[in-house]
Amino acid sequence: MQIEDPAPVQVLDLMKRYAPEMDYADAGAVLLARRHKGAVVLTTDHRDFSVYRVPFVSPRGLFHG
């Protein structure tokens, strides 16, 4: 029996949705933050993460998407 994780497809879907701003690393962080209740992304990329609608912390402070 082979089990496939849908994450790679979901990462690519996120990249398409937020193109051209979102790269693979951003998409992976967003997907993990959405999968895990209470997760917060630590990033220096305030501009892009303010669009992705996930909680994140940047040098500017804590923000909720």
C-alpha cells in the first residue's frame, strides 16, 4: 500500500493562488501554519505574509492573518 501526502499538491496550489509573490518555502510555511492549530510563522518577509492570511511574527511585531 502506498500512501501519498497531499502536501506537495497543496503547496503548488498555494503558489498558483498567490503568484508571483509566493515561493515554495513560503507556501510550505503557510501550509504548515494552517495545518497546526496555534502555529505562527517567524519571518522577515512582512509584506508577503501580510497577504497570506496566517499568523506571523516579523521584525515589525506579531500579526494575525
